Amino acid sequence: MKAFEGQAAVTVGEGKDPVNEPMIRHWCEAMGDTHPAYQGPDAIAPPTMLQAWTMGGLSGHPGRSTAHEALFALLDEAGCTSVVATDCEQEYVRPLRPGDRITFDSVIESVSPRKTTKLGAGYFVTTRTDVRADGEPAGTHRFRILKYAPAGRRESRAQDGRPRPPGSGDRARSPHPRPVINRDNAGFWDGVAGHKLLIQRCTDCATLRFPWLPGCNHCGGDGWDTVEAAGRGTVFSYVVMHHPPFPAFDPPYAVGLVELAEGVRMVAGVVGVPPEEVRVGMSVRLEFRAVEEGLVLPVFNGKHV
Ligand code: ZN
């Protein structure tokens, strides 16, 4: 890994925009920085914006070096698959002003010996970026990350039982969110607790309704009784959740809008098949799962229906 020290990470990058007033204003608003030096006709850019002028945005910069990728691949192979940014040091040579054109190059400055940290054992990689404005040195930005093998990670599995990709199961599972139960929907949750899926039925016009509501949308009547769903349904629509991560859930997982044989639709997890195999129109069958202690939820199983 020492051989990577001194190798280019980016050679002659160009700032996507010259230093400009709108980006300065947005930065100051985001940071809550009202310093007068960053406003008015003689404004300079906040020095800590140094990195902002070099960032590639969503489309990135062309010409990212293979040395950087090779170093990361080597660390991945050594089991150091996780990454965390640790610190950043900047030096300012001269102020940046609107209109300055930015160029920069980055070099892999150092790779540390193996270190043991609370997160796990790994290597600190420091990248130094030299920033120039209209060709003159303007500042230096050192960015350090830890590439590490997570300590004490238990193998966890996705809801479909497959092993999870590295890095996706690092955190302890958070409690599952609880349903909000009120007087209008308590009957539904009482049913679920007894492994029954109850649909409300208007006693005036016999229209079924779901989710539970205080009155009938069809006739306005407020009398109701219930019918128990037989448990057959089809996937009317669905999403497969990958991102953003919610602490209680292991992506990827499928959430369906399931049309019950009785005609109403409900949102619930689709289980029993890998999420990428869920399809609109797929037949599913109701089951009840104990998600965790004290929480049973209706889900729909797509396996062998
Ligand atoms: Zn009605």
C-alpha cells in the first residue's frame, strides 16, 4: 500500500463553475454565516468553501485515477470494506473571489499502518488536494478517511432469508414502528391480534371500506359491522424499498398495495418471494407475522399461491 503514496488521485481537475456569488450566498445561508466579508461588491468566498469549488456534483469529474480505485480495491480485498470520513485539514493561501477559475489536483498523500479503532481495524488514507485560482496557489485540502473491517459484525439476513451485502447490516436493529391505534381503528387492530383481517361494512348500504373510517364514503352512514377477509388477494401495485434506509427495516423489501378478493385494497409487506420477483397481478395469501414481541402484522405471502 505504501506504493500508492504519491500517486495521483485526480490530475488537473477543473472546477465546474468559477467562484460565484450564488454558491457563496447558499453556503452562508446553510451555515448561518452572516460575516460581512462574504457579502457585497467586494465579497470574498468563505475560506472553508475551498472543497466546494472542486466538487464534481452528481456527474463527477472525468479522469479519476485508477491508482485511487486500485488502492480501494486492495483494501476491500483485505476485508476493509467500510469507510468513514474522519477529518479534513485546510490551508488557505489567498482569498477566493467571484470570477476566479479553479483548477486542482489530488494525490494519495499517505496510507497509515494498520490501526485498531472502536469501529474496527483498518487504514487511514489521506488525500491532499492542491487548489489553484487562475493558476495561482489558493489553498490545500487534506481529507482523511478510515477504510476498515467492521468490528464484531454479526451476519444478518434480509427479510427473504438471503445473506446481506457487506456494510448493510452494521447497525443493531431498532424497534419496529408501532401502529397508531385510536377509537376509529381499534377494531381492526383487535382483529389482527386475533389473526383476523376485518373489513368494515356500512350497515346502511353494505359498502365495504378499508382502511377503517368513522363513516361511509358512499352514503354517509355511520353504522357499521365487519366482515372477515378470506385472505386471498392480488398485488395491485408495489414498491421495492432500497433507499433511504429505515433503522427497523432491512432493505431490499417489497411493500404492496394488495387488492383483496373482497374488493378493498390495503398496504402491507409482500413476503415469501425475493422482492425483485414481486409483480403486479401476482396472487398472494394473507398471513400474520409476529414482527417482534407484542407486534403482529398482516403480510401477504407470494409463495406457491
Ligand atoms: Zn354506506
